[in-house]
Amino acid sequence: MANMLKITLVRSTIGSKPQHRKTIEALGLKKIRQTVEKKDNPQMRGMIEKVRHLVEVEEI
């Protein structure tokens, strides 16, 4: 099984750039403290890197 990433939104997107808001939405996050599990691949890593100031990431 591929490695998974646990991504948690820890800061609000209010005042963020529209591109960052869209990235958070594309990750499937809507509310603060919401967590999603995604496959660990270069595309996910790139999206996380764009919004690293808004999320916490944990490898599972």
C-alpha cells in the first residue's frame, strides 16, 4: 500500500490569496481542524507546499 498523508487545516483561509483558497478546496478541506487522508505523491506534495502555512501534515 502507498504511503498516506494526514492533512489538517489549522489556519483560516480568510485573507489568503485566491489561489491558496482553491488549493485548500482541492485538498478537500473546508473547516478548521478538518482532516483528510490523501495518497503521498508528488502532486499532493506540491499542493501542500503551496499552503504549508495553513496546514499540518503527518505521514501515516
